[in-house]
Amino acid sequence: MEIQQLRHMQSAARHSSYARAATECFTSRQNIAHSVKALEAELGVALFERKGNGVVLTPAGKIVARRVDGIVAAVDSLRFMFVDMDDQDRTLSLAISNNLFAGIPYGVDEYFVEWGSRLRFVEMDCERCYRAVLSGKVDAAIMSCMEREFQSCSSYEVMDSPAFIITDESSPLAAKEFVSVSDLKNQRLLLMSEPTFQYEPLFAQLDLLGYDRNDVNVIASTGSMVHMVRKHGGGISGIVSAKFADKPPAGTAVVQISDPQLKWHFYILYRLSAESSSMVMKLAQGVRSAFKADSIETYPMSL
């Protein structure tokens, strides 16, 4: 049993696809399949079964996958333990999605401060963050979006959090405990980026309901979102993070979206083959620890 085989299995489980796992691991689909078969022969159980054009874990595969995650994490912790954090000549360039800093816990801010001048941030929308990683313009991207896959780069998920809408307190939606996607089909929606990337799972469902994408407005800041919700009343809603759940701005109400598939996910994207990947993973593990250590239950998600 080799660590590379475990990484191949882990990637195939994450993507439900040997082909996508191959892209992430910079290898061939045949090598992914070979690694899985070797593990199955050694363990004496089937790990995956076919489903449509992809694969899914078998019940035994799910048990193995949980152990594999722990093993790979332990190996990675050794790999990144001795990255030279005192090397003042090495700077990480990081793309960060718009408004992300407004939604992360204080402990994560403090962790970034510890890195000092070794971090250089540039803020942009989520899709541009992703493209910047692919093109090599930045070492990594720190971003939040509803669950999705990232072709041709690696992703490290730090945390997830429910998604919410913010609406005028007079809106019928304000009286609900949860809102469904169907509740949003007649709403004018305010978003922080174009719907085709950050909000892809939401709009996949809305499109099936006949939602008119002309009712979407992309705005620059959370302050503008709150202003528009207050000004235009119950026919308009913004998509926001858990940050607003406990203390919504005056005149507004915040309601959780009921579908658990529409959670926010906080990702760090990077290229595994890049010279900076070890340092990026050191950063990523520290960010995850800072999130877990923070006592505030409002996790990372940008709006």
C-alpha cells in the first residue's frame, strides 16, 4: 500500500470520477484505476461502484475513505512540518474573493497577521481567483462559493457554513424559519459575483424552475446589498453568509436556505506541482486550525 494510491483513491472519492481525479493528481485515468484496484486487492473489498458516468463509494469504501483522509492528513502534516517559515525572501501571492475578509473570524485575521510580509493579497471575484491560480499569476486563491469542482488545480476545503438570504423585514419570506429554492424563483436576487461560478448549484435549481436571470444584480459590497434590500422592500433578497444570522442589520431579516447542498464552502486553491505548494499547504492547515479554534460559530463565507 502506497501513499500515492491513497491520494488517488481520495481524489476519486471527492470527485466521483476517475477522470477528474486524474486531472487533479496530474496523472492518467488508468493510473487512478490501477491504484484503486491495487487497494481493493490488498483490502479484499470493493471500494467504488459505477453510477452513471462516474463512480461512488461502496459502504466499505466509505469506511476506508474516512481512514484514508486521516492517513493522508497525517502524512501531509509531516511533509509540511519543516517548511522554512523564517525565509523572509519567500512571499506568497494570494488572490482572495471579494468581501471575504468581512466574513472570516477574528482568529483567522490574526493568523494572517502572523505571516506578515510573507503574504501579498489581491482581491477579485471568485472566477478570476480561480483563473489566476490556473494561469500561475498567483500562488493560491482563498475563496468561498457554493460547492463545486475545480478542474486542473487542487483544492483544500477549510470549512463550510449554511447560506442565508437577507430580505426586508416586511417580506413574507422574513416570517419563514427556512426558505427553499422555489421561494426564490420570483425574487430579484443580489449577488456578489456572476451566478455561473460562485452560485452554480443554486442557479442549476433555479433554472429548472424557469428563473429569469435578468432578475439578478451583481453588486460591489455588502453595504450596498443591505441598502438595496431596505430601499426596495420584499421583492428583493441578497444571498449572504452566517455572519448576519444572529444580528441582521436594522430593517432586515435573515433566513437560512433549507437545502444543505447550497452551503458555502471555504476553499484554498493551488497547483500541487508548483514550487510554492508546500508553503501554501502550511498556510491552509493553519487557516483551518484558526477556524476550528475560533469560538464564534459564524464561519468564513463571503457574500
